[in-house]
Amino acid sequence: MSRHLSKFLFFLVLIPSSWSRPFHVYSPSSKENLLWVVEAIPEGENLELKVAKKVKLNFPGQVITAHPTKPLLYITATNGTPGKVPGAVVFLNADGSYLKHERVNFNDGACFLSLDKENRHLLGISYRNGRLNVYPLDQDGIPGKAVTTIDEGKREAHCVLLPPDGKNIYVPYVKENLALLQYAYDSKTGKVTPLETKNAKPPLGSGPRHMAYHPTLPMVYFSNEQGIGLSSYHREINGELKVAQDINILPAGMSKIGLSASDLIITPDGKFLFAGLRGHSQDFNRISRYRILKDGRAEFVGLTKADRIPWGLTLSPDGRFLLVSATAGASLTAYQISPDGDLKKITSLPWDPKMSDLVAQ
């Protein structure tokens, strides 16, 4: 999820812009019960993608995130028996190659995983039942039993990602469960407390799905699943969100039927946002591109063609390349990001259908 600032911010490589170190892309295949490990080798302005390993997980993993400071990945299924939803902690070697993995169980399936800013807890949000779970991590980064479970009685939650200061949790809900619930968060205990205004009340028809935070400004951005665009929110001192923008990006007269937005990601310098646009029943699969203005508002700058059903997005550790999973096209595609935020397709690698979430480090 495609996916997000917490997935790459701590993996930035401070090296000259003219060259980059090799890195890896990781993505679980729920169809084949595998973890794909792909080696990405920068070659000037190009990028070579090659399969390094396919790891047998023996469960249908679909969602993945990376520990910001330890060579660990976390994978979960999206559904399963409550309290016994299959997942795994993947241990990596220093060069990012696969070492081993350990099976774990989660309370609920999750459509999004992330860590808090002190790396004390792993957070998961379920699309199927809307529950939020907060799992404590031991000194080795292994999750234990959930210390907090929040059930708002709403389905179709989509994301849980903490802001740079780690003091709040925002949970967006889509479709008929439209909401943007906001909480205070205590990273030491994993306690979650509703803010005075619990629902930020996103614009009707928007469907905030995935989010990204500006690295220095108090701005939060959401890909609008049903609105087919982007919404921007200002984060107030008390942690509450206030709508700043609701951007519709479709050409005039074009129907939204059969379209939906997917993942959202921001470049490390806070200059550009990219979001997936899925053409379920229309042949309109795109990456939408936005420029971030000085006041933190976003400006739509264009669309780039993508393979069928672009779902998950991540960035290379140096922020030079955007990598996109396509679930129907069964591919991983790399784009070079130009200084003006344009995207140039570099290469594509075939992999299993329905692979969606991915991380790079």
C-alpha cells in the first residue's frame, strides 16, 4: 500500500543523487502463499529488477510493513479465525536478503500495518470488521498479545499511520461507512483515546482510503477512494483534522463508476504525492500526480498510465524511483521521478496476480 512514509523514511540513503545503492522490494503473494524478494539495482537513470528469492510462508499473506530500525518485516493475512489470524515476522540479513521467518498470530486480519514512532508497538486495522489492534513489540521486535483493541462497530476501515510526532491516530473509513475517526495515542502504553471531536467528517462521497503526512508541515493527505482524487487536512494543535481541500481529478464529464483510488505516498522532501487510480470496469488505470505548494496544499499536475489495477505504491530508499504493484496486470513497475514530479516508466517485472502491498528498503 501501496504504500507509505513510515515504510521508507528511516531507510533513506545519504549518497549522491547521481547513483544509488541496490535495494530490495518485498511483497507477499496471497495466491501462492509466498513472500517475493526482488532485488532492485540502479544503473544510472535505469533500474534493473530481478527475483532474488521466493519464500514459502504457508499462509495467504497480503499486507506487509517494515520495522524502521531493525532488519524485520511484518506480514499478515487479511482474514482468519479471531485470535489466530496467520502472520509472520521476517528476519533479514544486513544486505536485505532473506534470513528466516517466524509465524505469529494476530487478533484480526489487517488491510494495513504500521509501527508507532517509538517502535514500541505494531498497529493493524481491519477492513472486514473495522477493528484497530495495538500489539506490543519485545526487544527483538516480535509482537505479543494486543494491549488495545478498538471496535467502533464500523466496517471498511482502510489505514492506520501515525504522524511524525506520534501523538495521534487517524482511521479512515470508506463507502457507506464514510468517516475519519481521530484519537490521542500513548506510545508508551499503546492506549488509544478518542479526541473531543471524534469524527473529522470527511466530505460526502470522498472515501478517504490511504494517507500520507507532510514531513515538516502539519498537513495530512488522503487518497479518495470514491471521490477519485485527493483530500488535504490541516492538523490542529489539539490533534484534530480540518478539511483544507477536496480535489476531483477526473476529466470533465467522465463517470466515476467502475473507478476507485488506491494507495498514496509522499516523496521524502515533501514536494510530490502519488496515488493509484484503479480502472475496475473502465480501462483507466493511472498514477495521479500532485505537487505540494508552500502552504502545504496540493496541486493536481497530471496522470501517468499504469498497468491494470495499480494497488500498492512504495519508493526506493533514495526517493528517485516509484514502484507500483498491479493486481490484475500481475506486475511490479518502476518509474523514475523527475525533478518536476513527472513519472517515466523504467522497467516492469511479472509476478503473481493479486499481489498488492509492498515495501522497499
